[in-house]
Amino acid sequence: IYTAGSLTMDGVTIRGMRYPVYHVGTSSATIKNSTLVPYANNGVTATSSSVSVTIERVSIIGPGAGTGINIPESGGSLSMNSSAVSGFSVGVGSADQPTLFSNSFYNNTNNFSTFTNTAGYGSVGSYNVNGDPADVYSNIFLDPLFVDIGGGDYRPTSVSPLINAGAASELDLDGRTKEGRMDRRCKPCPFVYRFRAKGRVAEHVLRDHT
């Protein structure tokens, strides 16, 4: 998708493209409930110095190179939550420090690059709601345990650390709201959003994942 205007994506899967989302406009870009699997280069690129990018409940799976989310110009902003970025040279590359909470970063050479990381993203010294090691923003750095990456199935398995670890306000992956009411609009997405501690705390070693 190449766009110079405003962009809203919801429930979209893009595979086999060099740049699944390439946004050159100054308007906002919002991506939700989607899966992006580039065969090369970047997952999401937004080039304007005044763009505002919001990413929520999105899986961005890389080819072992490129950048998952690339915001190269100072002044461009990124807010991302409850998403998974895996398999890139750089997970998030941004000229300015982004807002990142309750995400999963795994199998990236560098999870974060370019911006001055004064927030301390990737400094694992806390735990998320599931008791898994996390930075203070509940970003985790564990294998997301998707059903079948090789086969293109990026749903979390029943033992995935993504389960119940998200911070999004809308739907659970099982089609229920946080309050438990059924909502049949739900689409496959990285995280399930019911907050229920699983008590897995002491079994992991804390590391720095910047």
C-alpha cells in the first residue's frame, strides 16, 4: 500500500511485498488488527516529518533483514501497543523516541535504533501482567510462539506469552470484550486482551533487550 493521504487499515493481511505499507503523506496513518509479512525491506515506512502513526494489534514479521517500522524523519511520531515485531535487522527505527507499550519484540538483531532511548525501552527489570519479564512499559522479548510461522499462521498458541498480555481497549482474540461479552467483529491479531496473571515470574532470566 502506497499512500500520500490519510491511511486507515483494519483487518488487512499483506504478504510477499517489499514494502507492505509505505506512507509519504503528512496525514495520520492508523493500522489495526493486521498482519504484514514483507519478503524484503521494511514492514511499515512513514517518511513525512509531520506524520502521526498509530499501530495496534498488528503482527509485523520480517525476512531477517530490514526494519519493522521505519519513521526516519524527526517530527514524525509513532504510538504502538499490543503488537508483535519479529525477524528484522531493526524492530523499530525512528528519528524521535516513539511511544511503545505492551508489545512483543523477538528475533530482531536490534529491537530499537536511531532514536535516543531515554525511556529505557528494552531494559528488562520488571514484569508484565502475566508475570513475564518486561521493561517498565510491559514490552516483552520472548518467543511469541505463533501457531506456524513457516506456514503463515501468526495466531498465538495457547501457551504464547502474548495471551492476556496486551493493552488494547477493544477486543480479545477469542471474540470477547474484556468484560466477557461476545463480540463477533474480532479478527486474528497478536494479543489476547483479558488481563489475568499466570504466575510465571521466577523462571526467566532478566536481560537487556535494547
